[in-house]
Amino acid sequence: APEMDLSYRSTMSIYKSILEQFNPALENLVYLGNNYLRAFHALSKAAEVYFKAIEKIGEQALQSSTSHVLGEILMQMSDMQRLLSSDLEVVAQTFHIDLLQHMEKNTKMDVQFISESQKQYELEYQRRATNLDKCMAELWRMERARDKNTREMKEKVMRLRSEMQAFVSESQREAELEEKRRYRFLAEKHQMLYNTLLQFYSRV
């Protein structure tokens, strides 16, 4: 039936989209995220060295009778930077552990799971379609031969068609749910990171 064929193609398209678009995009996010982390750690290290130098100049200024107050200001700036770096490190840890590691782990597991689900669905669909086609061909033969068991075969064909329609509809719903689950996972993880960043900026 055309509607079953349409539903089948739609389900296969969802699996294909997850495998060929979503998962590679997630892998790319992990790669970019690791680059982002490396850049952050390099910046954090450079900032630490820079503000340590500021601290030393501040210590020198403390020894001066004319610039004592300025020395205190420089020391405070260095201390503030140390606190900010410590808070930012928490954000980086959240990004690394709660987001990147989860995405990397999920992607590896997901490729296998979706590939198997797609293959299983395809095989089951083909099995049911072949069985239905055989029964319909047999029904056509029986009708031409005016076979007395035609009615039973007609009922069997109707039952098989109904079961296949239910299978195809349920499979499409499941595939749509799997797709939605993946986008929700990505959105929820980034919302958590966003909240951590928000807490950081509210303290600045």
C-alpha cells in the first residue's frame, strides 16, 4: 500500500539522518569542544603567568612610600584574577566531564544501536511484505480457480495487512522518538553548561 511504503521510507530516512547527519555532527562538536578546552587551558596558563608578573610589580610598589596604595590595587587585581580563573576552571570541568565525555560516549554507542535498529526494521519489513505478497498472489489464484477456501485466505490477507500497518506505524513512532531523544539530550546538556556559565557571570 502507498501509505505503508511512505511510512517505511520516512522511518528509514530518520535512521539515515541520525547516522549520516546527527552523529557526525556530534562527533564534530566533540572535536571542536576539545580544541576549545585546549585553547582555554592555554589562555588560563598565560593569564596565570601574566597576573603573577603583575603581583610581583605590586609587591615592589608596596615597598615604595609613594606608590603603596597602587601596589595594593595591583595585588587585589592579581587576587581577583586568581579567583576568576578558579571559577572558570569549574566551568571547564563541567564542559569536559558533563558534556564532551558524555557526547563522545553516546556517539560511539549510538552508531551501533541505530545501525542495528535500522537493519532489524528493514529485515522485519521485508519479511512481512514478502509474506503478504505471497498470500495476495495465492488469493488471486484461488479466486480465479473459485477455490472454496478463498474466504479464509481473504481474511488472512486482511489480518496480515492490518498487522503490517500497525508494525509500520509503531516503527515510525519509535524512530521519531529516537530522533527527538537525541536532540533533547544535546539541548539539555548545553542548558546545563549555560546555567554553569550564568552562575559564573553572576559572581563576576
